[in-house]
Amino acid sequence: MCCDGCVTCVSARHCRPLYAFAMYRRVFLSLSHFQQPVVFPQDACIYSPKCISAATPRIFRAAAPCGYRGLSTGSVLCSEIKDEPPPLKTKEKAQEERAEETSPQTGRSGKEKLLALLGDMKVQVTTKRRARPMAAAPGPVQKRPEPRPGEMESTISMFQEATAAGGKRDTLNPALVAAASAAAASLPDGSRVESELLQQLRKHEAVVQAQAGQRADGRTLGNIIANMKVGRRGHPNQQGARRALDDDEDDGAAQRHAQARGVGGGPDGERKRRSQLTGKRLNIFSKTAGQDAVAAPTLTLWDLELANAIAAAVKAVPRNGFEEMIQWTKEGKLWRYPIDNEAGLEEEAHVPFHEHVFLERHLEDGFPKRGPVRHFMELVVLGLAKNPYVTVNQKVQHIAWFRDYFRAKEDILSEAGALQN
Amino acid sequence: MATSLTALGSIHHTTAFRSPVCAVEQVRGYYVNWKMLRDVKRRKMAFEYADERLRINALRKNTILPKELQEVADKEIADLPRDSCPVRIRNRCVMTSRPRGVKKKWRLSRIVFRHLSDHNQMSGIQRAMW
């Protein structure tokens, strides 16, 4: 027995009848309390999805259809489980404004009229299919006096023939009358039974014809439904949630579920989103609410400087090797990985090459135009032009140093005869 | 990244070294011995004077400029501090400050190198066997 609270399920076959019974019990209780059938996780073997998928469709199939007389306690209950009236009611609410406009009634709303119509309807248990649409929710089943099993076949066949002929006349079908008299003849108190039978038949015929034909106020279910318009309230989420409760009825539950949700994508999703966005204004916020909005605060250099100063003051001892390496990298002791040959030369990348190569223009000022000094400096410039590892500023500084040096040593140069052009 | 005209690499900066801003501190650091510390000082100074030494040497070591200028340049370079010349730098072992038997690539003396590689601390080093 796997109902001891253990998680593992022995086998699906073994489980099903046992906790199907448990589920039935729970469904009974919940139905009696006018609630949705709730499956508690305390029940055994619910954890395994196999069991759930196997058992729950059975349960719900048993609970939902109203033809199952054992479980259906009333028409209202059945409809609640099936979840049809809630969307129907929303439709009615949408139409009751419009229905009232289209056909004015004597003070009653369209919803009330429809409910009254449905309530007055009675089930006609016949094998023959009527041309007109019959009631959706069955009313209390009319019980006929069951004849004895001996005469069953003949009387049933007589009844069938009688009803098959049609009942659009006010008077009873003569075949029906003959069948009733035949049935009554089989019983001991024949005449009384016959009269009672005929009374019942007349009543039933009257009701059926009133329901099938035109009513006094000219409104039938068919007319009402034909006049109804599908109201688009734009609540796809709500309907999707309601539809989700019916999922377990079908075997293709997953597909339908996904389709109903629409997975939030595609044209359906867009339509849903648009329908959600376009709606009646609630007027909760006034229009001036967003105008005083403060611009998003941006970090200034001062803030960054403060943050750096705080970090430097609270420089914690590195807890591990990684933090130590991070610290060294920030100090500049450790190179940044992956190794970049031009690590500190980001600005130099933007300097054009001709400034690196053509440096003779720096020799125009401060240097003699002829002589050994100029010769020397041209060689220096040639060497610098071939040097890709130094920045342009450094090259310029190099040349400037020589300028200053030769200016300082002018007297020695002139004494040696180097400055004579 | 420090840039210089010479081929000198970046010199290690230690927390124990005297900074030019603050007052004289006690030289108490994490170097193996004083020789290592002196070597570190030389390296720093060599880095500082590298550009100047290069330029003055360029004046000295050519045949174009007059010799008078070159003699003056000789005097100038000799007046520079002794520790500024890179020749005084000794590639010591980083761990033990051993002046000899140091492999330049790893900056370690042969004994330390063997010790670490035997304990699998050296990446890509394997005992030779052929």
C-alpha cells in the first residue's frame, strides 16, 4: 500500500485504483461543499507525474459531465465545475447593455431573461432529434411511470412510434393515446392509470411545445442566442486561466495549454498585449505627476575620486592570492592579462605615423643649418624615425635636450670651429 | 608603464624604499639582505639617469662632433652619481640574493630553481631525460 506518505510510487497500475478511490472521496467532499475539486499533496503517490497524469483525467472526466447522476447534485454545480457560466456571464454582462438597446423588455435584464428561460426548460427524453435547439442545462429529470418489464418492449416501441410522428399539435397523438391505454390495460387499476398517464402526457406535450414553438413574449432561446453578440472584453489572461482548469479533461492537454497561453509570442501575443494596453483609463495618476521627475543622477569625477580615496584609506589586506594580484595590477606591478604589447600606449595609437617619421621640422629652430652639429642632429633624427617604441613626445623631448645642450656649449663649439657656416 | 630609451626593464617598487616626499624612515623592508637592497637602489637610479646617460654617450661616441665637446661630455658623464650606471647592477637571485649561478629568465639561483622545479612549482619545467 503506497498511501503511507512515501514519495516513490510502486507502479502506476497498482496505484491507480487505490488512490483513485482517495481522489474520488476528495472530489465528493469538495463537490458537496460547492468548491472546485482540490487535490491535496498529502494524498499518496501524487508526487510522481505518471500517477497524476494517469489518474486525474479519470477523476475529472467523472466529475465534469452532468450526465453522471451519481456526482451531479444539481445543474448549477455541474455548470460551475465545467466553467462555462463564468465566461458566459461576462458575455451576458457585455450584452445586457446592448441587448437592452436592441430589444427593450419590460424592466428585466437580458441575463435575467436568459436565466428564466433556462430555468423553465425541461428535458425531453426522446430518441428522436428535434430540429430546434434544446436546452443546454438539463432540468430536473421528469420521471415517467415505468411499465412492467413484461410489456416493456411493446410499450416502448409504441411510445417511440408515437413520438416519432411529431408533436406539433395541441391535442395528443392518437398513437400515444393508444399506447397509454395499452400500458394501462396491463395494470390492475387500468382506467385510473390510463387517465393519469394521459394527463402526464398532455402536460409534457404542452411544455415541450411551448418550449419548441413561439412563446407569448416572442422570445425563445434561439432568438436570444441569435441576437447575442460576442462581447470582446479583452481579458485573454482571465480566460486563459479559466481554460487552464479544464486542461486535464483532454489527453492533448499540454498542447492546448500552450496554445491557449500562446507562449507570449507571435501575432497572438502582440494582439493580447495591445488589447491589454488599450483599455479604459483608470485616472489614478494625474498628468503632471511625471513632469517633475528628476533627471537620472550621473557620476562625476569628484564622486569617483571620493570613491577611490575611500578605497585607498580602507585598503584591506588581501584575503587571498586573487585579491593580491588585483592589488598589484592596480599598482602597476603586474601586467594585465591577456598581455598587450601596447599596454600603456593607448593614446599613441591615434598619433599619425608621419609625426613619428618626419622630424626634420624640429631641426629648423635652434640648430645651425650647416656643420657637424647639423650632421649629428640629422643622424639623431634618422635614428628616431626608425624607432617605433618611443612616443612622439619623447622624441621631441630628445631633440629639445640636444638643442639646450648645444646652446649651453656654444662657446666650446665656436672655439672648435663647428659653428662656422 | 614606465618608458625609457634604454633597454632597462621596470624596477621593482617596494614599500620599504624611502619616498622623496616624506622624511627619512627606518629602512626596514622585506629584502633578503642589504646587498639586495643596494642592488635595488642602483637599479632605480640607473632608471632615472638612463636617458641622460644615453644622450651624453651619443655625443661622446661619434666622430662628427669636435673633440672638445666630447671631452666636456666625458667629464659630465663622470660627474653623474656612481650608482646611475647600469653596469653596477648585478642580477641576483630574487629569493636568496645569490649573485652567482642565477638564470636570467627565472631570476632564480640554480639551487632555488632546482628546489622549486622538483616540487612542481615551475610551469613547464621537467627533469631532462634522454
